[in-house]
Amino acid sequence: MVKTFHFIGIKGSGMSALALMLHQMGYKVQGSDVDKYYFTQHGLEKAGIPILPFDAANISEDLELIAGNAFREDNNAELAYAIQQRIPFKRYHEFLGDFMRQFTSLGVAGAHGKTSTTGLLAHVLKNITDTSYLIGDGSGRGLANSQYFVFESDEYERHFMPYHPEYSIITNIDFDHPDYFTSVDDVFDAFNDYAKQVQKALFVYGEDPYLRKITATAPIYYYGFEANDDFQACDILRTTNGSDFKVKHGDHLLGPFHVPAYGRHNILNATAVIANLYVAGIDMNLVAQHLKTFRGVKRRFSEKAINGTVIIDDFAHHPTEIIATLDAARQKYPSKEIVAIFQPHTFTRTIALLDEFAEALNEADSVYLAQIYGSAREVDRGDVKVEDLAAKIVKPAKVVTVENVSPLLDHNDAVFVFMGAGDIQLYERSFEELLANLTKSNQ
């Protein structure tokens, strides 16, 4: 008898994507979660996947249990019952590590750029051959006859350690998640351990000093902008329509390429994808063809216009990501004022990287700050306030509330870049309503 998969915490972005993928592959899937509405449940409901309230009565021995990482014996009745009754369960990453062994798997790891690069790799490969994938923005697809499986490989709490992919990209190594990692060297050690598990080939950014120190049993290929990289992006032309470039592998030109994306980081992401697919034996003409049609992933430089005012929504919550996002905005809108609206995410990260955040936000013309979004994993001990960050920023910087974002109206001919991993979208929505009401009052 085929077991039914039961997801404890099915509305989580990774969990919902995995549930949908298994459902599309023909498996029986159900799950449980809190009553509160999450955007991820729309896809689950559309697929007819049952979502139950948390209840120990949902658990039985004939289910294969997959538990979200946020849930423990002391905060979830289902998990408590499973542990008491000795019913086995796996965490998301543990299940995925076993499941991917039936495919040729391609992982994307890195401190920044994982989701965008995974999305690009999945987009290109799925348009060439049968491919299943899981992306960190909560999207995924499952095909029963897939040869390839593309997935995002998350370093937090070393969740990527159950993974042994055939191929993997590592975009960069940087200090983040200070609630778990103790230093950048601790982060490096985690990535170095992961690198040793890659089976066929590893692709790493050549200009990253930590990635140059990575050791692995599989061949390592460096990609980047320099002549000593194995795969070099060159002849770069950045325009308001995207980025054009060529990629050389030694003396061999792999071809001209175009991505409808902005910023140096997106050229690097595309070069990593090209390198991986070249080594995997994929036709470069087909790769070039499908790079052109990539439309991005959720909350990564997502644009909209409200009555002619351009608003960009981005998940950037680390200084390196802020710099990349503002660079992309300048490329696409070179003649406009760039206004950054940023919400720091977690008190531990804000304390650890306060000076770096200030330096990154100085890349904007004007800065507005939302209140720090605290994680459920931490307590606000009063050690840092958003005003502390505002004081360190050289460019004009003000603190705004979600109830009053009207100071943003002081800017004409500007692009507004909302960045953060908390509830920054509530501030964005307030601004959008303000713009809409302003237009009505002027009619």
C-alpha cells in the first residue's frame, strides 16, 4: 500500500512547495497547520490537498510524517504524539536528502542569491527536459518521470548536510544568521562540509576569498569576471532592458547570452547556471534561448507601478543583498532618485551588522527605516533600536511607521525600493493606498 505523506506545518514555504511537488508526482498528500491564512495555502487548496487543524488525532502509523523545523514536542500536539507513540518522522531537509537520490540533483547554496539562482536554473532546465524543482520562494513542480531535480540548499542550522547532490553551485560565503553561526569562519566550515558531499562537480564564485579555500572530492570550477576563472563572464553590456554578456571556458566561447535582469549579481548567477549546465552536457544554444525568458522569482526585485510611480519589492535583509538590489535599481532606472525603505530583520542580525547596514543603505539617495522585525526565535532585550541605524546613515534617513508613510510623498521622479524579510510589505501596501487615494483626490 502506498503511504500518505502528512506534513506537520504544511503552510511553510518549503513545506508547501514539497507537498505540491509530491502531489504532482502522484503521491497522496495531506497536512496540518494553524488557522491563520498564509499565501502558500492557495496552491495547496487549488490542488485539492487537505489542510487540517493541528490535532494529535491526525497522526497514525500508516502515515509518512514530514515535520516543519519550527515545530517541536513542546509546541505541537501532533509531533508530541508521534514521539510518545514512537511513530517515525523526518524533518523537511532529512526527507529531501533521501528523496533526491532518485534523480540527477542540482543544488544551489550560498549566503545570498540562492533563490534567484535556483529559479533561473530550474526555469532553463525545465524548458529543455523533464525537471522537478523546489525554490525557496515557495514554488515547486513535480514530474513523475523527471531525470533532473533542482533545489535550494539552505545553510541555516546546517540543514544542507543531508544533501549529496551530483552538482552544486555556491554563490558566496558571508556572515549571516548570527543567532546560529558564531563567525564567518563557522559559516565557511559549514559550506566546506557541504562541498565535500557534492558528487560530480562544484561551481563556486571565483572572486570570493572564502570560496577559493573550499576543498571537495568532486572537481571545482570557478566562475566570475576574472581571466583566471574557469568560466568567465566578459564583454558585459548592462542596459535598461537587462544584461548582455559572453561566457568563455578557457579559450572556448560558450556563446553570447542575455538575461532580462539587473545588477552584477544576476550576471554572476547566470554564469553559474551556464557553467553547471555546460558541464552537465546541456546544449548551450538551448540554454541561451531560455535564459532570455526568465521572469524572476517571488520577492526578488518584483516591480509594479501605481499611477506611474515605480515600486520595487525585494527580500534583501543583509547588507550584501541591499547593495545588489540598489545596484540593480540604478541599472534599470539610471535617471531616477532611488529611495530605499528598509526593515531590519532580527535584533541579532541588526546588532552584528549595524555598520555594514548603514554603509549599504548609503548606496540609496534617501533612506526610510521601518521598525526592526524580531524573529520568533529571539527576545528584544532593548540592545538595539532602528534609530541607532538611522544615526549611522550618512544619506538623509528617517524612521517611518506603517500607519504613516506620507514622508515618502516628498520625492518626485523616484523609484521606491522596499526591502526586508519581515512585514515590510505592510508598509508597501500603506504607500500604495496613499498613492491611490492621492490620485482619486486629484481627479
